Amino acid sequence: MPDEQLEIERYELRAGPAYLFAPGRRDFFKILGGGLVVILTQAQAQDRENPELAAWLHIAESGAITVYTGKVEFGQNIRTSLAQAVGEELHTSPAAFSLVMGDTRLTPYDMGTFGSRTTPIMAPQLRKAAAVARQMLTELAAQRWQADAAALVVAEGRVNHPASGASLSFGELTKGQKLTRTIRADVAVTPAAEWKIAGHDLGKVNARAIVTGQEKYTSDLNVAGLLHGRIVRPSAFKAQLVSADLKPAQQMPGVLAVRDGEFVGVVADDPAKLAAAAAAVKTEWKVPPQTNSREIFSWLKTHPASAALPPVVAEVQVEASYMAAYIAHTPLEPRCAVAHWEGDQLTVSTGTQVPFGVQTELAEAFGLPKEKVRVIVPPTGSGYGGKHSGECAVEAARLAKAAGKPVKLQWTREEEFTWAYFRPAAVIDVRSGAQKDGVITAWQFHNYNSGRAALRSPYNIPNQVAEFHEVDSPLRQGSYRGLAATANHFARESHMDELAHALGLEPAAFRLKNATDPRLQAVINAATERFRWGRAKQRPGQGFGMMAGFDKGGYVSACVEVTVANGRVRIDRIVQSFECGAIVNPDQLKNQVVGGTIMGIGGALFESIDFAGGRILNPRLSKYRVPRFSDVPEIDVVLVNRPDLPSAGAGETPIVAVAPAVANAIFDATGKRLRSLPLKLA
């Protein structure tokens, strides 16, 4: 897959190529048995963003309906939204079928679950697969009854002939046959305005299993003969292993120590032995000099050196720099993998957003054909863009190969904080100019390090320059929910406020004056109306701030109320309007917006990685501040439904709204302009 399709800030995905991998039709029937299979082939998908993305649907002879997708579920609830898409076209309740997700042996190739692509790309393909299946079933029934296919009705797993009262289940129609049909580009699907299953609230399809503890995450997996592993980590980033003495660990009962080049790890029959076994391995490391978090913003501007912004000619000019710190993903479930070798066949269960990418990593690491590597993704306890790389899977597989038995490798919380990649830090220089009437006439925007997502302004600016400058980052960095859109929106919407203030104009009116996109105007109006923007302040330290933006097909605007007292910021209320085309599940969309908003509070007010000498200095939750229940304000979500437009994803865009709106509210309350994330008054 070309780099430009990966988005530049997905640094972690540049390591290796993505290969097409999907079972052939004969092999697929060998695995599943007879029935009806709907396939989207590569040749028929050239007009799509990702031509290698395939969709499969299988109706077994028993009538069981199974949908196969390379996408994975890690809390964003696509298992439900994809089920709604299929159910809509099969005219069957989502409870009547199951989804197999993220299994490189069973599911078609998929580049990965990221970029808010599931709803706009995968859902339409599964919808087409279900529509073709319904058409095939109708044709089979029409042939059986010698009836007009147009007179038949498909509902709840059956094809019915109302005129005669005849009815056949899907299984009765497919029994004893092997039926395959590919999907044409012109497959007709149900318009959003006519949705009966999609477009409506539907609870999580596996909610009961989650709340009763029956859902099995990678951390919960157990197999016969399972051993437990731990990696002996370097003493700092970029450290080189000088020596390793394994004997003290080898002498411990039930413990195996392993060294393979720079790789050092231990395996034990009891997880309680792991810490002592790892500590017993005596290692010496050579650590090169490195920068620290206090110097990071000057580092980003000088590696490479930056050129000064050219002058702006305008009646009113504003220039400022904005910064964003490295932050950690802090997933609910730290990385975990269970690896098992059977001869030269390797199976790894692990929580990853890119199972086929991890399959490639494993194949390359062990010199195997990819066909001999199977990656299975159990339900995963959150990812936020942080689970794209497969190092945990590779580590578990190395230990399992040495032990000759299945090995579970569970990263500790400190390992997750230290050895995973981080959201990139950023320095963003902005210079702008406007006429006194509020029309923006010039805009220069330079992002150092974090990336291109939402780099260009959505406002109507004729002379706009927006550039990204790649930097030699001192920390490992990569995808994070929203990518660089969070930093870019923070800089842009803070600067829009600064420009409005310099012009003496009201911030919402200034944005609307320069917003010619009606969808952008609509979310601004929706948020300000619900918030009652423009009302008078009621108490000392109260402040109001707003923002607007666009990313990944979604339009967002937020209005925020804060109270600043005794040097502390309390967010009292957030109103966020969001428009992402036709809404698939209103309740779950609100959950996505609320979740992104709460996560955004952390990046806005608290979260920052502290590092020096190649070491993370705050690698645990007691030292790394994330949002707490007491930090959560009243959150009012306003959904703007556009059933006339294709559905876009919602996993990323809502997070970008928080930081700039809060920063602008702090300025409104105190007169102090904070330009560095996290926002700190002192």
C-alpha cells in the first residue's frame, strides 16, 4: 500500500509492505462447508479506496449466517454497526447471525482498523454482500416455486411467498449446494431514508457477555500447557546489549531464559515467578546521549532546522507558535499475546488493530511464508491507534519457540507506557492576515513532526500555505486517535480566536464569516444554539470558548464553559455538534462522541510524557494523569443527521474539538493565552 494512503503520521506502519491474503474459494468451502458465499474480488473493486479490501458472507446449510471481516473490535462497537448494515440488507435481525473478525485464516485481507474507515468503507461492502445474498436466496426460492421473484418477501431468515403462504428458511434454500457469487459495482442497496435496522438505536450485540465477564480478551486466554513469558528490557531507549548472563535465571525451578541477539526473555510455569526470573538475568547496556522532555520543542524545530515564515501583508496580522506534548495511549488492556507452534505452523492470538500486518511481521521475523502464520484477534480492550505494531506477538512467538509450548506474554502497565509508541509531539507555527472587516486574506501554517491530518484550514482562505515538516523524533511515535488532527485543530482554532480578538470580532461570527462550507456552518450553528452562545457570564472566573473543524469526513463544532479559580481549570460544560453523514446508530454515535470528548480532556489538561536520558520518568498511572470521574463535565452531544450523504466514521474526529475550545475558554476567563498542550496556567 503506498505511503500516501497510510497517512504520514502513521509512522509505525511504514516498516513493511501490506500483502494480499485471502483463502481461495475451494479452500474456503473446505473450511466452512457448503452453502452460499458472497465474495468481493480485487478486480471488481478498483474504484474503491482500498482495492484489496474484500467482503465475505456465508449462509450455511444449517441456515447459520456468518459474516467475515478483517476489521477488529476493540471497544468502538463496530461489531454492532456492521451487524446493522448486514441485517438491513438481509432483512434479518442482527441477533440472527455472527461476525468473525480479524482472523487471518478465515477473514479476507484488510489493511487495518484505523482512520475511521470501517463505516464509510467496510460497511458499504458488507451491505452489498448482504444485498447479493438476499437476491440469490430470492432467486433460489423463485426457481423452487416457479414464482415471480418480485413477489417474494425476505424476512427474519426466511423467504416467503405471500400469495401461496409458502415459506423456506435460508438453510433449506442453500442445503446441499455450493453457491458462489461475486459482487457487481451496481448492486442496489437500501437508501438511508428507508433504513429499518440501520439508522436506529441498537444496543451492543455482545453487551451481556461483556458485563457478565464472559467476554474473553487476550489476557483471559488459557490453553493446555500454557507457560508465561516476560521480556528483559533495555535500560533505556536506543540502548545496545553488551552482555547477558542467563545462568542465575536458568537455575530457578520452572524457569527458562532465552537470548537471541538483542532479544532477552524468560519463561516460567507460574506468572508469579516472572519478575524474579527477569531480575535474575544480569545484563549490561550501552546507552547513547539523548534529549529530554524539557528541551523537546526546541529539538523539533532544529531537527531539521526550520526556515522563518515569510512576511504577511494584511491590515491585521497575527503570528504565534503552538506546541503539543508526546502522550501515551493508555489502553485499558496492555498488550498481550498467546503464541503456539505446531511444527512450522505458528498461531498467535493478540489484540491488534492490524492482524494482517502482524502476520507479515511474524512471517518476516521467523522466515516463514505468511500462509504458515495465523493471527487471531480476540475482543481487545481498546487501542486508540496504539496497537498497530506486532512486537508483543513476535516476542511471545520467540519465547514459545524456545519453550516448545504455548506462551502467554502480558506486558505490564510500565512496559505499555515505555515500549509502545507515543502520539507525536508537535510545534506549529502560524502566521495570518485579515482585513478589518474580518475576511481572512493570508494563512501560513507549518507543522513540525506530528503530521498532515487536518493540516489545511476548512475556512475559505484564498492565499493559504499549509506544510508538514518531518522531524527526527527522539521518541518512538505513531498513530493516536485523531492523528495530527488534534494538534492541528488546537493550533488553528486557537489562532482563529487570536485573530478574531485582534480584529475585535466575536469568535463565532468571525468563523461563520469565513466558513463557506454549509456543513461547517451547520455544526457551528447547532453547537452555538444549544450552548446559548453569547449569553452573559454569571460568576468570576467563568469563561466561554468555541471551535469548529473537519476531519475524516466528519464536521465538528464545540462550545465549552470553564471556571478558573486558584490557578486550576474546571470544565463545567461541553456542547459538541457532530455531522458524519447518515447516522447508523444514534445512541452508539453519541457514545463515540462522548468517549472521544473525555479522552480529549486528558490531552487538553493533563497528559504529557516526561522523559530524560532515554527513559520515561512517569511510566505508571500514579504519575501519568488521565481524566478521572471528577474531571468529566456535563457533555451535551448534538447529532446533525444527513441521510442524503454517505456515512462517515466517528472514531477519531470528536477528540479534536476539546483542546482548542478549552484553551479559548481559558483566555475568555483570564485573558491569558495558553499555546502549549497540556494547558497549564503556571
